[in-house]
Amino acid sequence: MELILAYIVFAITTGICSWLFYFKPILKDAIELKINNSFTRQPVLSSIVYIILSIIAAPLLFFPMFNSVQSLVFKEVLVKEMFKETPGSG
């Protein structure tokens, strides 16, 4: 039981840290650049979905947080996806 509780705490903290270090700054930049897509139109919903998915995928997100090469690749992929404009939006 203690092992399950420890994993749950690990997963939640990894998900929240991933959101705080990766998703939130990129989302802020996308909003400031007036990118029109589902991330910027509904930032609260996209943040909640990201945190939930990060909690589920916590073991995969743990290593990019402490490895600079993987961190840069992860950020590049997030930027590429979050800076896409919705077709027909402008």
C-alpha cells in the first residue's frame, strides 16, 4: 500500500512540475503571440488535460525534467504543436 501511495505522489508531482516547467511558459508565449488554436482559446481546459495526461505518463516525463537534451527535444515538440494555428483562423 505504501508503494502505491508513493507512486501516486510521484506521478502527481511529476505531472504538476511538467506543467509548470514546460506547458505553462509555452502556453503563455503562445497567448502573447496571439496564436489562435484550442490551447490558447481554452487555456484552463488544456492545462487540466495536460496535467492529467502527465500524471498518467509520469515515468516518461520524469527523465526529460533532469536531462537537458531530452528537455530541449520535449520543449521543441511542445512549441511546434502549440504554435500551430487552427486552419481558417487567420
